[in-house]
Amino acid sequence: MTIAGNERDTLRRLAARVAEAASDPAQLRAADLWRRFNRLDAARPMVLAFPEGGWRELVPESLCVCSDPVLRQWEHHLRCTVFRIDQIGDDWPITRRLSVRPVVRVGDFGLQERRDRTDEVGSFHWDPPVKTEADFDKLHIRSVEVDRAETERRLALAGDLFGDLLDVRPGGMLWWTVGLTQDLVFLRGLDQIMFDMYDRPEFLHRLMALLRDDMMHLIDVCQEAGVLSLNNGPDDYVGSGGVGCTDELPAADFDGVVRPRDMWCLAESQETVGVGPDQFAEFILPYQLPLMRRFGLVCYGCCEPLDKRFDMLLEHVPHLRRASVSPWCDRETAAAKLRGRAIFSWKPNPALVCAPVPAWDEVERVTRDTLRIAKGCCVEMILKDTHTFCNDPTRIGRWVRTVRRIAEEF
């Protein structure tokens, strides 16, 4: 690949800035805090902020000079890291590592939903393809192809560009969740699966079994191909927000070949927020459990409130270490259930920061209230699902400083 001089210079300048920040001893101290925290030995509440959709405003793609898609992806990642260093200042450790994701292509289920969008980032309507029980026969487990040649090409390219500045390694997230229900809803429809729980329960069980077996297949292929990677490092994103840094992984018998039991995983079921505990226990959790049991440590939950599900999760999910406490979760219940058993992963309502007029007084109030309620818990405070900052790049750093000050007072 021919890389223009200005592209190479830009990439190396950004990489040098990240390497400089990573050499600060404070980053090693941050990693040590996370190791303690993830074994439920919290020195203090931890603070994280993920711009997510808001990156479009904070670090717009128009800033990037690279034209090749892979180079552009690395450039944008480095620019975002520099923004984090300069303006966010949360507890995310900065390291010299640059992870190069394996190239894995996953097919469809034999049927695929049609999506109708009004714009490329907003909400959309979809037409689920599984209309009748007869459509089940058209479904199959997805194909999984690992492109070793392209993966090696990208690793060599990254090594050539950054090898003297950053620690270039294979790795990265292959899937976000083993929760299954997002695929279920796209295939069958959100309203329809709720009817199915009463009208066609056996059909719904067949669909969930297929999705479970499909995820098992995906994990197996990735393991056999050797493209699973450890996610226990200081800059490994785990769950629905969290740092994976831990000395409890990999497993004691690890021999260099990564297996699921050497890793963290996430499961969630945001799509079934309107489903009662009994239906969740019958139709969802039994299909997630065989997947979660394969992993060394488990995170559960995202935006869905878990206060009606904590008991069954804590009873049945092995190695549950991080549980999401969303803005719609009863915090008193979460604190009572999680204290001493799992991380209280609190996600405050991002609207307080992202609305046209931010509600800083309410940020103060709800943060103090949450820390009072969760006293004795391992609490992480995570600002996420932030899809706009109304073009004000200072808000995210102000939120970090505000909640950290309150945490230090507690």
C-alpha cells in the first residue's frame, strides 16, 4: 500500500502523542486501581465517560486526512484517544497498545430484515422476515469466515507505521454481546415475540435455541481459528461500559491459546424490557446461560432495568462480576442486591448533560443521591449513550470533573 507523506506524518504524530501520555506513571496507578476494583476491592468510585454517538461532534470524520478505510479507522481512533487525554480526563487508562482486529466475516441467518431509515444514524423501522412458523425452515446458523491473509496484512501495516511508538498486537472485540435478543427481535419483531410467549411458546423456544447454537458456533470458530484475544488489559472495554483490567484472567491453566474461559463477556436483553420476570426466566435466561458459563467473568445488562432480575441473575449466572444499573433501574434494590457481590455499574441519564441546556444542578443531586444509596458497593459511574453534546465539547470533561469531585467528598 502506498501511504501519502502527510498521512504517514499525521498517523505517527498522533501515535507519538498517545505514547507520551501512556508513559505517565499515573496510567500505571489507574490500572492498579482497576485491578483492585474488578476484584471488588474498591479504593474509590471509578469514573468513565464514553462519547459514543457524540464523537461525530467531538472528533468529526472531516478531521481525518487518510483515505484508505483501515488507515482512516486507525487515525480516527488515535484522534479520539488524544481528545480523551486532553479534554475528558476520566479513569480510562491510556496505554501504548494498538489492537488490530481480526477480519471476520459473518453471514446472515438465511433471512434478513429490511431496514427503512430517514438518516444514517437515527432510529429506523424494520420489517422482520420471520412472518410464520413455516419461515423457520428458511433459517440456518450463520457462516463465519476468518480472513487470515487480510488480518496479517493489517498487522504488518500497523507494525510498519507504529511499531517503534506503540505496542501493535492482534486483538479487539469480535462481538459485543451474547444476549441473543437483538437478533431475535430483528428476525421476528418486538411486539410479535411478546405475543409468541403466549400464543406460540414452543416456536419461540425453537428460535431462541437456534440463536444460542449460532452464537456457540461463532465462538467455536473464532476459538479454533485462534482469533480470540484476552480482554483483561487496562484499555480493554468490557460489558456495556467498564475496564477489563484484572489479574483473575486468564484462567490458571492458560497456555497462550485464548479460550472463552480466559475472557470477560457481556450478556443483556434490552429488547425484553417489557417482559415480566417469569417470561424472562423461561424464554431468555436459559438460552443465555450456556453461553455465559463458557466465560471467565461476566458482565450483565445495559439500558434495561434489572431490579426485577437481579435475584435470578445472581443465583444462576456464574462469575457475574459487573451488573448494569441503568437510569430506569431502582437504585435501592440494585445496591441491596449487588453490595459485596458484583460491581454497581451506574449509568446516569445522559440527557442531563446532552440536552440543549445541561442540568448541572441535577447532575450534582443525582450523583450524591446515588453514592449515598450505593454506600458499601463497588460503584463505577459511566456517562454513555451520549449521541450529541449540542456541539459543546467542554460538557463531557465538566461531567467527569463534577462527579469525581463528589466521589472524592464521599
